[in-house]
Amino acid sequence: MQSAAMGLRPAKIAFLVAAMMFFAVLALDITVPAMVLGVMALSNWMILSTGTTQYQRRRGAA
């Protein structure tokens, strides 16, 4: 019975490592686009807030 239990331990460890890698990559998959969109919004806000742009934004203009 001991040898059967010892055979399952490496499989459990391998599964645990694979699951940890999957969820770590999943977190990065959400974080990186959020950071990129945040930087884009911040740069857009900084450019438009200076008021020195050639084309001023008008209300109602499409």
C-alpha cells in the first residue's frame, strides 16, 4: 500500500504546480491589458488637459 501512495504524491505535486502556473498567467492576462488601458487613459487625459492641442474638443461634435 505504501508504494501506491508514493506514486500519487509526484502526480499531486505536478498538478499543483500546473494549477499555480495557470492561475498566475490568468492573473497577468487580466492585469496587463488593464495597465495598458490605464496608461492610455492617463496619457489621453494629460494631452487633452493641457489645452495646447491644435484641435479643441467640442461638445456634440461627432
